[in-house]
Amino acid sequence: AEISDNTIWWKLSVDGTSVGQDRTGSNYKFTFTDAVYPTDTYVLTVYAYVSGYLYSESFTVSKISSGSSVIDKPITINRPVTIAPGTGENVIITAGVDQPIFNMPGGGELTLGGGGGTVTIDGGEISAPNGSSSLITVGTAGTLYIKENTTIQNNRLSAGNGGGITVKGGTVEMTGGTITKCQGENFGGGVYITSGIFTRSGGTIDNCFATFRTNDTRGGGGVTVSGAGTFNMSGNATIQNCRARMGGGVYVSRGT
């Protein structure tokens, strides 16, 4: 819980070894270094001394620095999470078969990129469509920030909408990065917005498509807006090389 009382004393330990003493205030920044903590997973415990009482809470922490991994189940985001590798580092996360990588069903905050290194969210579906799950789903009260050096790619759906991202009541702000080579079987090759707000002031949606059929109304190669969704695009944001039966770039059936 957030505590604003600056008289509180904080203490931090990693795998039982104390790493901080007598810190005050509601914020505590700790930098993990491989030289001191070479393992990828360990237990972080936060202690707070309040009016003579000691409170503590432990978390299992997994480092994400540089390298690639394939997830075997969706990652639910319900707290602020940032993946922003430093310059020269590259993080690649690939989805398993027919499942999202990040799911924000009822809140949480996810920031991708902005740290100088690259972040790649990969569906692994290049040659043929497979599955019905967007790579990232942002539900009610969820917030997603997409910054520079982020790529969301290679997710082609054989059923469903929103190959890259689906917004269902949350908020997405894209100031950089790329959504590319994604496909919606019905609508929204790159992005599908049913409710909530997707705001773009930078970045590119490229080479995405809704299944291209000549005898129906499927649309929104880059973005589809429906229901109570809102799509704002300004600045140097671009949509290019996308296609669909209706609205190669953007298809608005309802919403704003």
C-alpha cells in the first residue's frame, strides 16, 4: 500500500541479505546488478518500520535484462510493470500457441520500451494464421504505454479480431515503436478497439491486414474502432502498407 508519511523507515533484503537501511519516504529505488545478484530469480523482501511496528512483504522477482524467452501461459498484469532494457540489450518474448502474452483484465499498467534497448513481442505466426488471441489485451482500467524501440509482430489470427492489440475499456498510449505483420480474421489486423481509448502520437502500424475477402465487410487492416471505442492519431504517427476489404488503414464501424 502507498504510504505518504516521510517518517517511515524502510529496509530491503534480497534472498535474506540486507541491502538497504534507514530509507525514508514512500519511494525506494533499487538497482539490480548481475555482479552482485547473478541469479535470474530471487526473493525481494520490503520492511517498513511504522510507529514501532515492523511490517514486511515478500515478492518473487525475475530479472528481465537481455535475451529471449517463450512463455507457456499468459502474463496477467495487475501492477505497474516496465520492460525497458538499456542500450545494447534486447528482450524478445514469444507467445505460446494461441494465447496472449500480456493480459490486463481489470487494471494494471504496462510500459514497453523507452530504455534505449529493444523490446520485441512476437506471436511466432509468420507463414500461416493460427489461433484467436491478441498478443496484448487491455481491459477495463488497464493502461499500456508503447514507446520507442518496441516491436509487436507476427500474430496472425485464424479467428477473432485484433492481431496485435485488443482494447476492451482500457487506455493505450503509443508514442513510438511498431506494430507489424499482424492479422485479424474479421477486423483489426493491428489493433481492435471495442471500448476505451487508443491514442497515437508516434510510431508505425505497418503491413497488417484484416482477412482480405471481396464479398464481405470485414475491415480495418491497421485499426478497427467499434462499440464505444475511441482512436486518436496525431503527430508523426503513421499507418502504412495495410489492407482490408473496407478501411485498409482504419475502419470505424461505431465509436469515435
